[in-house]
Amino acid sequence: MKFLFNALSTFILLLSVNSLNAAIPVVQDNLISAGQNKIDNYKICFAVCDYSGKNMIIIREFEQSGQACYIGIDPFDLKTLIIPAAKVKARLLSWKQIMDDYSNTPYIRAIRKSSRNSDKLQDAGIVHGFTEENGITLTVDLCPSRKPLDREIFTSLISEFGKTEKPVPLALSVTGKFMLTHPEDMDWIKGLISAGDISVTWINHTYNHRYNPQKPLNENFLLEPGTSMDFEILQTEIALLQRGLLFSVFFRFPGLVSNQQSVDTINDYGLIPIGTDAWLAKGQPAYKGSIVLIHGNGNEPLGIKDFLHLLKTKRSAVMRKSWLLYDLSETIESEFIN
Ligand SMILES: [Zn+2]
């Protein structure tokens, strides 16, 4: 196992060494740049700063093509941003201090709410959003898989919503392994973002997403003994940044399996666990504000079938703009604004 881990790290290192250099990115719809980025010295860092007239919470520091950068979060709209370190004066704070100082912001309120049901073995975190109109937030999980991406989800969304909502907002919970083994699918998704057809909220779904069908849930997925949380979380963030993609503040537990301690750990990385109240393949119906879960990794044809059926039944409401797809950050922000 250790050898595998080392081999993987070496491979990732080689990837980043061989990658093309790029200037500090311009972030648009969570797509930083088309090419590969060189990411080094990636670390957790908690601080606050003012940037572009906004008070930002910093959660990571790193170098991109030799230039020092931070990942900042706007605590009011929950959006992440890459901040060039040279442009700001960061004030280091402990995570606990940030939780106290920013306790009235939607971001910290969402963090606190996400830990309230953390004693559950499945589906901890935030499972429902706030919407003004009828509609849902769609989350598509990209767990490790040998099968190709189910592209019909995307093409159907674009054809159904393209006239009323462009880009179509959706959230993709992505694993490092999926990115590593599906480069063409990742490029295809990036193409849809560049074309303005979809906007993606990238949810961290861990790097390895290990699963052992022989083990009970409380020793499975991320609860498997010996799991490195640093690797699972940070390496997934690095893998996104290397591909020119910027992760959000959201996290989804593999198998939706967690315990109190793992939820606390995720919160301590500054991330908000997102569950679901409408896993379509399990027969849970979607209603107003639902965070809908389907799998886009080719392993859940039933969920896709149900989702396409849902789209069809809502077609006239979609055309009237009375049934919408919601951006995950916006629906969570609205939930915690007051
Ligand atoms: Zn998964």
C-alpha cells in the first residue's frame, strides 16, 4: 500500500513537473485556464484579508508556476477565489478564531449546521437548500469507475434548460481517481464550461474513494482505518487546480458515510459536507429545494433514467421558468443569509 501511495505521489509530482507553466489565472465560472497548471507547496493556511473590496477568509496557500497564491472564500456568497499573495496583506488566525469572528456569516453558519447531524452514519451534512421558486440543486457524483462519463446527463440538461438557464448550473462531486483515469471526459466537461453551456460547482469527493464490500460501513469508505485525510482532501484540490479547475467549499463523503469525528475533521479543513435528500436511484423523490444526487460515472443507469424522466415531467414548467436548477453556493447562501 505504501509503495502504491509513493508511486502515485511520484506520478503526480512528475505530472506537475512536466506541466506547462501558466500565469496567475483569471477565474471564470470555476474554470481557471484551459491547460495544466504547476502547483507546489500546497498547504492549509487560515487567515483573513481584504481583496477586491471584500473581506475574504483564506483556507489554503500554494505556489502556482512559482507565484504565491491563496485560496480565499467570500463568507457571504460562499464562492472560492484564487488570490495572488502579493496583492493582499493576510492576517493569520486560528480556524477557531475565524469561526468566532465570522459566526454571523452564511459560510460559518453553514459549517455549524453541517455538523449538527454528524452522529449519523450516512447522509450527514447539509441535505436541503433554500429556493425562491420550485426547483432543485443537482449534484452528480464522479466516483472512481472504469466506465466512461454518462454524457447524456449533460447533453439532456443543456437541451432542456439551455433556452431558460444558460449556463446550466450543476455540482460535480469529483474524485482524484476519476480525474486521473478520465482525462478525455474531464476535457469534454471543461469544453462545456468554456462554451458557456454549464457552470460547475466542484465538490471534493476525496482522492481514492476506497470501498470494501466485505466491511461494515463504520470501517468503510473514508472511515477505513489508516486513511490519510490530508491526502484524500488536499490531493483532490491539487488535482483540480492542476487541471485549471477551482474547487468549492463543499465536500461529499464517499458512500455518504461518516461519523462525528470525520465531519469535525472536514469542517476543520474549512469545508462543508453536503448530503442529499433525493438520491433518485434509491427512490427518494425530489421536491422544492432538494439536493438531488445522481451518479455520472456510468454505474447508476437507474438514477439517470429517473433523472431524465424528472426532466421530462418538468418540461413545461422549465419552459415557463417556474422550475429551475439552482447553483449550490447560492441555495446554501440563501439558506443561511439571516
Ligand atoms: Zn461516490
